[in-house]
Amino acid sequence: MGSSSKEETASDGDTASGGASPSNDGRLFSEGERVLAYHGPRVYGAKVQKVELRKKEWKYFVHYLGWNKNWDEWVSADRLLKHTEENLVKQKALDKKQGVEKGTKSGRSAQTKTRGSADTKTEKDDTKNNAAKGKKRKIESGNEKDNASAEKLMKIQIPATLKKHLIDDWEHISQKDKVVKLPRSPNVDEILSKYLEFKTKKDGMIPDSVAEILKGIRCYFDKALPVMLLYKKERRQYQEAIVDDTSPSTVYGAEHLLRLFVKLPELLSYVNMEEETWSRMQQTLTDLLKFIQKNQSTFLLPSSAYDSDKVSDGKGKAKDD
């Protein structure tokens, strides 16, 4: 990933539009324009189909190229990038970071597209053989279940400046052979406690459910970190830092907590929650991200503070896992 594309990642002062200049009426994108669009932690090719001004903010109705129109949605400008070479490089870097092949989408089953083709074939067979109707009904039933599962995926909007840090974090570790200095201060446990204190001072009495949600986030972090939140080059450091019964949430900080937010929609899709609990969870997670963004100068390491990845201890270079 080139430094020019990294520098064009969205910040507080601009959108994710990749250097787009607003028109006279403030629109950054126009109908029919080909763009790149964030969906979760990844970026996909898309086309703007409609543009509307809603509550003093321009909204864009996008279609993800190559995907069923059921995924079409209204998004704000901070979800979009101009279709430029620099932003295509950024897209490839994000795909590589997620460890997926081109075309794979976060929160979108690859089977959806396959089954769409299967539906078409079944419909053709249906005109030739009435016996195929039973098979068609089964396939449609399976698609309804898939759609219900996709709809249940929690939408967690990560602020643009924090997305930028996720990309920078990946670059430091994967490209520059650096690692986050451990132990972190504040660590994840302390950040969650600070957020709870902040909410208490701001709102007075807060529901017990908020404290329970934060407790759940801490638990998810401790369980998920060694399984899905570490890059390959960080595994040796983890083995050295987490000994005995040490909880990762008392050693790692906001850098790895942000990685959890990327994975949470998929993890929570397997949890059976009531609608009210689901809504409260999404609201709390969104608010916590805003809190981290507001305090990012304190919570997140600057680029200069990453350590070199020292894998030797006088006995030669250690073999990577």
C-alpha cells in the first residue's frame, strides 16, 4: 500500500471520498457514477443510482457491482471513495488485510450469489418438469434463512479516522515489521472503565444493561484475541506477554480493541437476543466507538511509538508460527 493512498484515507475534516471536490450544491458524487464503497471493514465496487438530500445531508443509493440488488442501500459520503488508482490500491490492501480473495464480502455469504444462479436454473427446469417445484420451494426456503441471517448482522459504523488507524496499524505490522508496544496504557479494561465513568457523569444513572454489555465486550476480547485478532507477526509477542492467568484485556489496548469491532457483527450473528437488547447493544457499541474516537490521541499509539518486531533472543531468529 502506497503512502499516497494511505494519506487520502478519510479524517475528521473530510469524507472518505478520496479527494473529491463538492459540487455547487455540496454533492460529492453524482447519479450513475462508479465508486468504491465501504461495507463493514472492506471496500467494494459500486454504482451510485440515486442522490437525495436528507436532513441537510446528502445520501447516496448504491448498488454493489456483481451482487444481488437486495444489498442496495442508502449510505452517507463517508462510506464512499472516488474510483481512482490510489483508492483501488487501498481496496486491495484492505482485502489482503482481511485474508480474503477478491470478491468476498464481509457479512455476505458467497453462497448468496451461487444460490441466485441455482434459482434461475431451477426456474427453467420448472417449466420443463413440474416435479422440480418441490426442489425450488426448498431452495427458496434456504434463501429466506440466509437473508434473515444477513439481516441480523449488526451494522457497526467505525468512524473514518479509526478506519484510517486500522489501515495504518496493518501497515506497521505487516509491511514494516513493527508491533504494538506492550503492555498498553490505557489497556482495554481501563478504556471500558473510563467509558462507564464517562457515561455515569454524563447521564447520571445508567442502565445495568450498559455495564453488562461492557462486561461482554471484555469477555469477547479475551476469548477472541488469540484466535482472530492477532496478525501472524504478533503471535510470538502474545506468547511472551500473556502468561499464567493474565487476561489479554489488561495487556492490550485500543489498537486491538478496534480489530474486535471489525469482527463483532459476525460474532454476534450467532447470539440469540431480543430486539430491544439487540438495539441497545448496537447503540452502546456505536457510542463506545465515538468515545474512542474522541480520545484517540490518548488511547491509540502514534506511528512513531510502534516497536520493531524483535524475534531473536541471542539464539537465532525464531521461526514464525
